[in-house]
Amino acid sequence: MKRFARSLYLQVLVAVALGAVLGHLYPSTGAAMKPLGDGFIKLVKMLIAPIVFATVVTGIAKMGDLKKVGRVGLKGIVYFELLTTVALVIGLIVAKIASPGAGMNVNPATLDAKAVATYTTGAQQHGTVEFLMNVIPKDVADAFAKGDILQVLLFSILFGVALASIGPVGKTITEFIDGLSSVLFKIVSYVMKLAPIGAFGAMAFTVGKYGVATLLSLGKLMACFYATSTVFVIVVLGFVMRSCGLSILRFLRYIKEEIFVVLGTSSSESALPLMMRKMEKLGCSKPVVGLVVPMGYSFNLDGTSIYLTLATIFVAQATGTHLTLGQELEILAVLLLTSKGAAAVTGGGFITLAATLSVVGNIPVAGLALLLGVDRFMSEARAITNLIGNGVASVAVSRWEGELNVERARSVLAGEVAIDDEAELTPEPIPVPAMLDDAALSAGK
């Protein structure tokens, strides 16, 4: 009982199960629990913008070397592009092999185009130029008010670079913001005590609103997506972690609380503050964590990338639309660009899908209506895969940058180091050579 009282992930797991039972037995009551989940997510989102600002600014200001800031950002972008491309290709291959939509023979004329009108309208404004322009906030206050991570990140980087450039004058400001960061994370610890309530409400609403029976007709698509996401985490991200000398299975156990919070809320943002702190405790460089994790929430959406190609091919198969190899490659090329904005707007995944189908042309956009009933149930796997992918990204870029404390990370993952929230988070990193041969990386030496 004492272990349950102290264990957040056990509390969230029980809450998720109870929410599912309530939603199944009493659908109307379960659906009425929606404010509990929404309220919890709003509390967390309230803290994300100031935490990203404080973490990025202090990380850059303490780093001092502005060339290093650019180098870390560039390495992060290269890593994101590589991994999301792999995720998109894997989703396409699985869809072609498993053919989850084959045999449905849906007549596009019978689909309810009005049901996806909101997303198709948004798709008309979902281009690369619009995405890039959206990164620039109307004003600083608007960026923080909307909680737009990319806009806050842009301002934070500029503020941190300016702070590092003014020398000793900026030291007092840096110390103040660093202290503010500690206060914000303390507030996070208070808010996370409500995670079981939020997870209970969100799961009760999902099952009560959509029902378990709605999963049966599209079960093959869901099974493909969940299986593909699992394989991606274990094999692809496992390979990345092994290259850094660490175990993906131990890493998953290390972030189990964050995974269960995301499972209950279907939002990877709900665990962003916790994830940043966990990665610092693991031994990743604080500046790297401050840049890579927030960037990853828009540029490194591995789970969303798998879903996008899988869902696109599913709609084509379900509506009997034949795709040539050239059209499949065109889908990949379009998604490489549009997927980067999938988290920037509400319903971003559907808007990205609508934009992609519009470009390809011969896949009916109204086919998105087939996904509306189960999209909410697949959002958990998307969010969890995105969360894990961003955690692995911060490990990989820290290692690439030569600022991953590998010995500490191994000790933490093995449970040999007690993590105290009140203790200093990040010890001095152990420098490692920037370029290591494959054998040394695999051995973690």
C-alpha cells in the first residue's frame, strides 16, 4: 500500500483501468468525466511555455559558446529528419504488406465529407511557407499565451543568445531565470499529483464516448499501428540507444511514469516538463535537453509519422484507390514536409493527412471519415512513441555532442543511483570523443 501511495505510475495505471471500466459500464457518466482530463492537460500546458523558456535560456547562457548552440541545433535537425524518414518508410511498408484497408470496398460517394470539413479547410492553409511563418510569433506575449512551443523556442533561443553575448552583465539575469526554473519544476511536482485524476477522466470519456465496440471494424488498422510502433521503439530506437551504450528496455522502465501519464491523457505534452527533468537526471547535457526536447515536439514525431503513412495507404486501400510506386514516393516526399507541422495546430494529424491526400489527388479526402471513430484510440500509441523518440533523441544528440555522462546514465538505468528531485540534476558531463568507431559505441566505451 505504501508503494502504491508513492508510485505515480501505479496510480495512473489503476486510474486508467477504472476509467475504462466506468466508460464501458456507464457510457454517459464516463463521457461526463471529460473535464477532469481536460483540466489536467490545461494545468500542464500552463507550465510548458515558461519551462521551455527558462530551460533554453539558462542552457544557452551557461553554455557560453554560441557556435555550440548552432551546432547542437543542426545536429538535432539532422537526427530528426533521419528518424522521421525511417518512421514514414516503415509505416508505408507495413501498410503495403498488412493491407489493413483491403477488402473494405468503401464507396467514396457514401462517406460523410462534412465530418472532416474542419480538417480539409485547415489543410488549405497547411503549407510549408505557412508553417515557417507560424514559427514567428505576432508578439512575445501572444506566443506565451497560446503556448506555441516553436514560437516560444524561437524567442528563448534569441533571448539566450543575447544574454550570453552581454557578458558579466547577464549573470544576474541568468541566475534569476535559473531560480525561476526550479520554482516551475516544483509546481510541476504539485500538478503531477493530479495525474491519476486526469488519466481517469480522459480514459472514461474516450471509452464512454466512442465505445469499445467501435474498435472491432477497424481493429486490423489499430493492430498494425500498435505493432509497428512497438517494433519501431524496440528495434530502431533500441539500435540508437545501443549505439550510445545504453539499453532501450531499461530506458523504458526509467520513464515508465511519463509513459503512463501519456497513456492516460493521450497527449505527449502532458509529460514534457517531467521528460526534460528526467533526461537531465539521466546525464544528458542540460543545454542539449533544453534545445532538443522542445524542438522534437514539432520536428521529431516518430509515432505520428508512422500513423500518417499507414493511415494514408489505409484510406487508399479502403476506397479501392490504386497507387503507383511514383505516387507512393510522392506521399513520402509530401509527408517529410507536412509532418513537421502536425503538432503546431489542433487536429494537426488530420490536417496533415488532408493536405497529403489533396496533393496526391486521386485518394478521396472524404476517406478520412473512416478514421474518425478510432483515431482517439490510436492517439495514445502516437503520443507514447513521440515521447520515447524525443527522449532517445536527447540521449543521441548529447552523445554525438560528447556531453553524455554514460557511466551515470548506466547507473541510473540500472537503478544504482537514487534520484532525488531536490538534488542537483546534472553532474559535470564526462567528455567523450566526438567521433567513435562502431565497436566502441556498441560497447559504450
